[in-house]
Amino acid sequence: MFKLVKNLATWWPVTVLEPDDNNPGTLIERKFQAQIVIRSRDEAKALQDKRNALVKQLPGSEDYLKDYAAATAKAEEINAAIEAHDREVFHLNITNWKDVVADDEETPVPFSSDALDMALNIDRVRLALVTAYDEAVSNDRARLGNSKA
């Protein structure tokens, strides 16, 4: 049976690559699950259009040649707005998690807005969440998972 919903919430595995302290120069995989909301095409497009409009406001090379300081200030302002937008999108699309623990590797870290912000401030976690979202919305990834015996 197919359930028609505007936005689908689903649990998806997230794999974070981290340096391995025990083996210098190598990476290890740390895994957790995130509850991801897959937005409707209209909502996803509106969010992307908003981001694209911000990116278009970034100064071009001619702006830097005219007034480097003003162009730099504008770029910093626009980049801050893009970052705020991206965080908002993460908060809309990531609504819970499982298997996230504190430094002691035992104490569960409950999902919260602040905890998500802390995770998003770590580039490798941010990248892993983007990758997980892309996999969740990709029909190819789902088909690969379903084709295993």
C-alpha cells in the first residue's frame, strides 16, 4: 500500500568519517540515524530559489575592483545570510536522531535544536547529513537497497 503524504519523514543512516586516533592517517566510520523530512517538490524548490536569490547577491569581480572593502563587507553579509538559510533548511529537514552519544560514548545526546546546531558546526557531520539526505531522496539509492537478496 502506498501512503500519499505531502512530506515524508523517514529514518536514514548517517555515516560520519573521522580521523582514527589509533591509526594515524586513516579514517573510521561513525554511524547514527537521522529522521529526515523529504519535502515536496514545491517546498524544496522554494527553499532552493531563496538560496539562489541570496547567492546572486554576492559581489562579482568587478565589484571588488571598484571598492574592495565594500565588496568584502557585502560578501560577508550575504554569506552570513546563506549560512542562516542553510541552517534553517537543516532544521526543517532533520527532526530527530538515534545513536548519538557524548564523549564518554555511553550517554545518549537527545535531539534538540541546540544539539543539531552543535553537530552542524562540525564540517564532517554537516557533510554526512547532506550525503544522507541526498541518498534518502535519490531513487537510485533506494533501488540499490531493495535489490539486495
